[in-house]
Amino acid sequence: MANKLLIIEDDSHTSGELSRYYRQKGWLVSVADGVAEARRLLDKEFNPHVILADLGLPDGSILDHFEDIHADTDHSEWVFAFESNSRTNIDRIDELAYEFIEKPINQSRLDVMLKRALRASLTARRLANYSNSDSQLYHFDAYIGHSEAVSDLKDMLKRLMDVPISTMIITGETGTGKGLTARIIHNNGLRKDGPLVELNCAALPKELMESHLFGHESGAFTGAKGRHRGLIEQADGGTLFLDEIGDMDLDLQAKLLKAIEDKRIRRLGGEREISVDVQIIAATGIDLEQASRDNRFRDDLYHRLSVFCITLPPLRERKNDLVELVPRIIAEFNSKANRRVEVVPDQVWDQLLAYDWPGNIRELRNVVERCVLLSSDEIFPSKWLQLTDNDSQEANVSTVGIPTDSIVIPLDGSMALDEMDSHIIQNALELNDFNITETARVLGTTRETLRYRVQKYGLNTSA
Ligand SMILES: Nc1ncnc2c1ncn2[C@@H]1O[C@H](COP(=O)(O)OP(=O)(O)OP(=O)(O)O)[C@@H](O)[C@H]1O
């Protein structure tokens, strides 16, 4: 792929000479004669590695719009050029630019600057790709298990890899690996070289969710500083993973459906439509068909999304996978925490196999993590398993002399952080007569976050 250079310069003689010179050196060059033209080119995804910008432009200064313009680039590096006799804020330039150079331009100095800026841009893009795509981490084998249910699932996933999927739903109980499966599909499918953008639909209030998804123009609403490209736009050419889709507001569902069908979106406060090419993977722990019958989820969106539907089996229905899962998770935490657990006694296996795992693999990971961290030799310690149901766990905790509006947490290593979180929320709900607003208030969180966690941990929301 050619190295791309954008020259922003109003003097056509200078820009002509520079573009000829750098084209000969193998760069793909575009020229803009002012701020407006530069924005137009960047919007068209020219995606330059380096931007050489003159500071004195007839339609304004790049510096005044820098944050907006820079937000439209993908790790581009800036080199500013300015007249030596102009009144220039060098501190500001130094803060924003990779390099800066006084006019008249010394060609060989500029050559060196552009080369360095190009290297910086390429490095930043590679790093971003590496951490974004995680293609190693999300190979098919990352989904551990060989039970019949998992083998069927993997066969199905492999078949889907060569198919251009525009929408799909992954369903399954909490902790069954919906997020993991979405990442595997993206990283092994036709769009693996594009971005994977994730959004939890339960985590934000409606207004914020809309601007996150569709983006906004500067001043589109109070507090909308600068232009923002929404997640749908950011996922262009790749995948948008919408977790907890069942929690999406109904109006927003209608807008999402329109965006999927038209393959176009409009930023909030924006006038023009932008084409997008995005694969949408939605995940949910609730029965969307039932939700659409109850008018809690749009029927048309449900049918659009469920062209392909994958249901992940709960761990209790594939307990024979424990023999593969447990050693892999032990090895992971042995290496993370510098432990050396090697032996899993029979009585531990008996307990692991007898338990129903309502929190599925996430719960299994927490339990194994706790046991490995608290191990003192190569034997997996059974005493930290604590695979009891909530009722008997609570019965073990003495509450004598503790105020009735308090929540007791044993700090003896018997609860993982997630379990504490779920225990606090369940107790806070009970103390507040299952009133979501009041419970969110006493926990200092939003109702949306609270609802998300209630669903995630499968908590009771009524007496
Ligand atoms: N089959 C599996 N093999 C290995 N790890 C798994 C598997 N399934 C899930 N996990 C791990 O379990 C944890 C929970 O998985 P994940 O977050 O994908 O579940 P989820 O179904 O999206 O949960 P939720 O609905 O609560 O968001 C993650 O650490 C994930 O990597």
C-alpha cells in the first residue's frame, strides 16, 4: 500500500512543486487549498499517513479546527509549515505537530521530517491493529470444548466464516461466551482486516447511546463539543458488536433498522448521509422473540437481525467440557499469578461436576482463579471452591450486631470480585424493596448500569 500524503497549501505554485516532487518519490499525494477542502478529503477516507499543512490559509487556521479535523484521521502525523515572519504560537504547534518547518522550505529537511512522520504513523497504526484485532487470541480454539454441543457450534461457525453476513444474533445465558464468539466470528471471517467495534446497549442512557452510535456534528446538542464519528461509522468495513441488544431503546431500534437497511447514516445535527458497510453481530441473554411479542423489542428488527442465529449452550448441558476447561484456566492463572497448581483431586472434580454453574464459564473462571491464587502448593485447594447456592452462603455469614441496612461481605478470599458485586446489588435491591431507582441511588450508579448488572448476574428483581 502506498504511503499517503495530504498537502494543505493555498499557494498553488508551492503545492504543485511539492506534490510533483513527492509523487516522484513514490507517495500518493492529495492537495487541499484550504481548511474546507482538507475536511472534505479527510471525510472521503483518503486516510493520509502524513499531513503537511500550511498555517496561513485563506479560509481559516488549521489550529482553530485542529481537534475536529484530527478526529477524522487514522493516526495521521502532522507537519506544519509557516512563514518565519508570521506571528505563530510555537507552543501550540509544538503540542500538536509531529514536526514543524519554517518557510521557505528546505527540501532535504522536509524529506527527513516526512520520513520520520511516516514511520510514526505506520507504527501507531500497526499497534492499533494489533491490539484491536487480537486475531491470535480469537482463533477458533479460544472457544474451549469438544462436547457434542460445542462441536456442532464450531462446525456452524466455520461454515459461516466464508459467508458475507450482514446481521446475526448470538443468544445464550450470561457467561456462556457471547462476547468471545462475536470476536471469533469477526477475527476469522471475511471482515477480519476491518475494525471490530463493541458497544454494550445496556450501559448508556438513550440520548448518549444515540450519539455514540450515529455520531454528531459540533453543537448538535448541549455539550456536543466538536464533531464525533459514531461507532457505526467507525466500524465501516468491519463489524459492530452490539451486546445486550434487548436493552436498546425502541426509537433507537427503529433508527438502527433503517441504518442497516439503507446502509447509510446521518450524524446527529448533520445534513448529509454517509454510506456505511458494517456487519452487525448482536448478542442477548433474553428471549428476543418473546420480547418482540411483548412489544419490548421491534419485531422487524428482530427478523432482520435473526437471519443467522447462534445459541450458545449453558455449561450445565456440557459438563464433560470441564475436563478441558479447568486445566486450561488453571494454566492461565498459574502463569498470570506465578502459581504451580498441577493436581486436581477427585473430590474437587466431583464438586465441579455436581454444580450447575448458573454463571457459566465466567463463574467457572472466577472460581478457578480464586482457588489458584489461594493455593499454596501443586494441589488444587478444595476449600476455596465454595460451590454453594446463595442462600447457604448467606447463612454462613454472621450478621449479629450489624445495622439492618448494612451488607456483609466476607473478606476471607471466599468471594471473587464479581460475586461481591452481585451480592451487594442483590442485597441493596432487597433492602430497597426492589425499587430500581432507589437502589441505583444508594449504590451511586445509573439505572441503566444497575439493570445491566442485574441481568448479567441473573439477580432477582422482585420479592
Ligand atoms: N467456551 C469458552 N472457552 C473459553 N473461555 C470462555 C468460553 N466461553 C466463555 N469464556 C470466557 O468466559 C468469560 C465470559 O464470556 P463472555 O463475556 O463472552 O460471556 P457473555 O455470554 O458475553 O456474558 P454476558 O452475557 O454476561 O456479557 C470470558 O472471560 C470468556 O473469555
